[in-house]
Amino acid sequence: MSAKPIFVATHPRACSTAFERVFMTRRDTLQCIHEPFGDAYYFGPERLAERYEDDEKARLDSGYSDSTYKTIFDRIAKENSQGKRAFIKDMAQYWIPPSARPATIAPSLVSYKRGVGTDPTTLREGPPAPVKSEPPYPYNTKGEPNNPSVVPANLLANFHFAFLIRHPRSSIPSYYRCTVPPLDEITGFYNFRPDEAGYDELRRLFDYLRSVGQVGPHFAGQPATNGTNGVNGVNGAHKGVEICVVDADDLLGNPSGIIEAFCHSTGIKYEPEMLKWDSDEDHKVAKEAFEKWKGFHEDAINSTELKARTHKKIAKSDEQLFAEWTDKFGEEGAKAIRDTVEACVPDYEYLKQFAIKVAPPN
């Protein structure tokens, strides 16, 4: 069983913070690191996002304007070396240039050696991050064959990857809500950007990790048959960690079953008590961890447990959903949501075919 740091790659508004709270209860064995790479993606000198490109004050006020990809990996390496296994939950898109632009390696990671995810003694200084007046991307560096990210393959190899998804009909309206009044004054996200939906980037990272044998061929929660199982005839030549994809709807329908299967796949000891957190220490740790992304995590901060839905989710037609979105956000907002959902559904459905399947609860 892999003992590497766990990296749960996801997209925005996938119920990922509620999922993360489960593992924040394992403070004796896990060191949870909450969405660290947004610091570099949005605010730092190697930033990929365009959201704050014309707002230097916002970048400086964030406190993360000096964050590079290297400084974040340094932090993870340090925390993973202190007797606990690192558990990172973050957006795949924070490593991948938006709008399918070709990726080259982040300048601060060019000289990174293999092993940085587990042993900080293997770190060595890379060249300084770029300092220039124009947007920092594209970098003046080379890419790696088929690697969609700015992170070198030998660094990706240090992590045990799992994936979390949610249907875009649920995630996209939730994200849109965080970018318009009144929440935008809290989040600091003052406009909706379809290029931040995150599905395309998550799928491309997933496919790349499978293609190099870091993930798969075996599926979490399913027995292997003659050395293989999987979708589309994946063979057993690679010996990566299990393909472990959690769908948020499945999670909310059967929290204990899905969490137990995830724990089994990633080498975490499962205990039913993980699904509840209501001590002063639980809330203190969560509030401190979620503080930097204000407005996005209030439901998770105020929660006390992960429990199953009391009523079965009822599917709605496209017409019903559009009417709901129009009522909440106006026709222009509803059209932006609809178009983004339609663009993301193929990537979601592709990833969904790999999702953990467990028996329904009694």
C-alpha cells in the first residue's frame, strides 16, 4: 500500500471541503493541507490565472504575492516529514494553464529533484521565479511530453492521487453564486469566469497520470480480474495506485460506504467516528484552515458531520434548471451557467465512469 502524501485533485464546488473535514478529524496521523496551490496560481510571480492580472493591489493584499510552486512544494515536503502523512486537497487547474494552453514547467521547479514529496533533504534551489512587467505565463521554460501541468513528472510521482467530482449542474451554479453579489464582496471574485470551471484540467491530469502508469489499472472498490479491471480495456501493464474517483452525489448518498472505500484505497484507517466533528478543536482547526478563501467554505465551517441525504435527489429537466437559474441570477446569468454546464458535462461523464461503486446502505 502506498504511503505517499495523498493528493485529492478536484474542481471548484465539488463538496470537497466537506470531504476534507472528514480527514481533518485524523489529526493524529494525517496533516491536512487545504488548497495550497491557489496561492501561486492566482497571486504569485508564476501565476497562471488571469483573474487578478490587472489588480496588483489584490495580489499584494492577499499575502501570497511571493508564493511560487516551489515554496508550496517545500511546505508540503516539510509537513510530510513530521511524522504524519500529508493529505492535500486542491484544484487540478491550479497546475494547468487555462484554456488548454500548452504547459511548460514552472521556473521554480526546473531544478527540483525526485523525492521532494517525502524527503526535504532532497530539495535544492532552482532558478528564481520570473520577474517581468507582463503576465508571467508563458514561462521561458520547456514542457514535458504529454504532461499538461507545470509540475515535472518526477515531482508528480511522489504523490498518491485520488479524484473528486460533482455534476456540473450542481457545481457551476454554486460557483457562479460566489462571483456575484452579495457573496462577491466576501470572496473577492467579482466576475464569473468559465475558464475556472476546472473539469477539462481535471480530466487531462487524470488521463496523463493513467498514461504514465502512476494511476491504475485497478479500480478502487472492485476486485481485479486476471490482473486487470477497468474501462475501455485498460491492461495490467502498469502498477500504479488504484483508480480512486469519488462522485459527490454518491458521497452524499452513502457517506460511510464511500469514505470507507476511499480509505481502503488510499491506506487510511477507516473509523465511523471520522464522519463527525463537533469539538471546539475540530472547529478551530477548520476555521483556521479555510480562512484564506473567505465566502467559499461557510457551509463546511459550520457543519458538524457528513451524513446521508434524508431524501433521494430528484433529477430535474434542463428547462426546470434554467428556470431556477433565471430566477436566482437573471437570464444572462442563467445562460452563462447553462453554457458552462454543457461544456463541462462530457468531461464529468468521462470521469464518472471511473467512480467508486459501493453497495447501497441498508
